Amino acid sequence: MRSYVEYASICSDAPEIYHVGVGLTVLAAAIAHKLSCPWLAGRSLVPNLYTLLVGPSRSARKTASMDAGIDLLQTAQPERVIPIPGSYEEMIMQIRSTPHGLLTYREFGHFLQTTKRGYGEPIRTVLMDLFDWPVNRSYTRNLKKGKTVIEGPICLSMLSSCSTDLLFTYTDTAEWTGGFFGRMLLLYGERDNFRLPQTWPDAHNYLVGLIYQLSQYPFPRCGGFSPQAWDLHLTWAREKDGTTHTTPARLQTHIAGCSTLAAKVALLYAAESGEPASGAGWLVSYESMRRAILFVEQLYLPSIMHLGERLALGIWERDRQRVLDVIESRGRLGILRKDLLRQVRMETNFLESVLDTLRQEASIEIITGPRGQMFRKANPDASGGDSGGGGQVIPIGGREARHEG
């Protein structure tokens, strides 16, 4: 991992957080199907990863960071890189032929758009199911078009990138707090400054050889975590669980799942550090667990916090503008609450919150018309009283409003 991050940092001016995520995901694609250890409820933990690089459009070097890792894996083990599927049937066919490979999406925003509903929606369901599917169990799903069966062992990893704007355009609160994004390793970064990348062919060849050696290594059975590693993980996980209820709902799924993420990363760190050389029943060390917790604390959770705040603001601003646009389209006549609710198609409580904010910031005004209370866009030239709408205008204060998301 250290060699890869150093190599990628020379070859690209992308944020280093991307290189760590890509390096771990490439490592998972190469060896995760050979690794498993005892986990909770009698299950086995397999260190596959669904990684999404998020950042500003074009300037963050997300795709370039992906390509650096994919190129190494493609050279060392071309059969592990799954071609980008264009349909549900094609994805199933490719995963059948490569059940423990790396699925890549260069533009995850397009994936989100095409799989939100309709024909592409089953793709999301399959990816959610396969993330933590038991390794040696066949995956079976019945659809109207027929029965889907993928034989085990299944150990799928995914690597993709998305601009911040597209991520927020094609997601909503329900998706963010649900199972799909809760399974993903989300890493946010911004490029500090431009510099000209350099080529480093010797390091490239070294890493290709190293990935190939790891992929061919006969990893012995893992006995789990050492007592010191498990105590560290347990103490830290309990601390995180204790803070879950105090965080916004949009972050709770991610914080609740970070203990499993740390265990997966620890297993990968242990494998690349040579800990399995001790033979069957080898244990993940305290040091590998410590490194994994640092990764989660210093890279993953700050990314989640930043993106969660941006998402809340983005969704709020988007819905606020939608309500304002509908009200403005009715001109000085105004619109009834029930008609507004039908057109904007949002929950009543959320609409009331938006209307309250728009009233407080003097963007809209309430009028009493023949059919009852109505809303219309505020007239900046009006000085109070009747402003031409035929009803009584209720004065609105102009104090600043703040929404907590």
C-alpha cells in the first residue's frame, strides 16, 4: 500500500485520499476471494470493497486516480477487471464469468441516473445483495424475465467516481440513509494545486509483479483477530455506536457500518503485510487493526461528514427552489396549499418547513383569496396592504432564516 500510494502520487496530482482508496480496492479485487475470517453471528468476513471517489467535476482527478490502479490490475490479472456492463443481463453474465473481480464505473452519476427506477433498477438490488453475500453460496433471484443464478464463490469489488454535483442531483435522503450508499467506501477529495505528473516505469513494473504474486499466494485459513486487535476494535466500535444516535439521520447508516469496514481493511492490511505467513489459523494483528481504524477515522468518516452536510444543503436548496418555482409560475393569483402539495410532490411536513423558511426570508407572501389561504411570490415593490391580488396581504418579516438540514 505504501509503495502504491507513493507511485500514484508521482504519476498524478490527485488527492492522496484517492490513492489509498484505489490501492485498497485493487488489493481487494486481487486477493479478497482468498481471504476470510470468523465474524459476527457465525458468519465469515470477506474484505471486498465498493469504493466511490467523490470530488469537484474535472479538477479533482478522480478518473485518473481510478485508471492508475485499474491499469496495474489489468496488467497483472486482466481476468479480474470486469468490462463495464450496459444492461442488467450483461452485468449478470459478466459477474457469472468473473464472480470475484472488479466492477468499474468511470461515471457513477450516469449509473445513478439509469438505475434509479425502471429497467435498470434491478442492477442496484443485485449489487446491494452481492456486497455481503456469503462467499460459497449461489446467488438466486427470480424476476419476471426469468431466474438469475450466480454460482459461488462470489466476492465482488467495485470502483467508481462521481462529481459532487451529480452525486447530489441523482440521490435523495432515502437513498443516502438506506442500504446502497451505506455499503460504499465514500472518499471525498479536492486537488490542492496543479503539478505535472511524472512517469515511473520501474515502480509500475514492481507493483504489477507484487499484485501478481499476492494473487497467486496460497493464503492459509485465517483464525480471526488477535485478542489485542479485537479489544481495540471492540472498544472503538462501542464508542462509535454510542455516538450514532446523536448524529443526523443521513450519517447514521455510515457510522453504524464503519466497524465492519475497519475489520475488512484490517484484513487487507494484514494480508499485504505478510501476516498469513505464520500458517493456518493466523490472526490479524493489533497493528493492522490500528492502521484500519486510522483509515476509517481520518479518511472515511471526514468524507462522510462533508458529503452528508453538502447533501442536506443540496437537497434542501433543490426542494426550496422547486416550491418557489411552482409558486412563481402562478403569478399574482397565488396557489392553494393543496394544489402546491400536489405539484411539488413532497411530504407535508417538509413542505411546511420550506414554506416557513420562504415566508421568513420574505420570498413569498400569504394572501386570503375567495377559496382560502394562498401563496404567491413576494412583490419587492409592495410597501404593504393590498398589492393587487384582490386579497389581504399578511406582512412577512425579513429576518434571516437558517435551516439545520
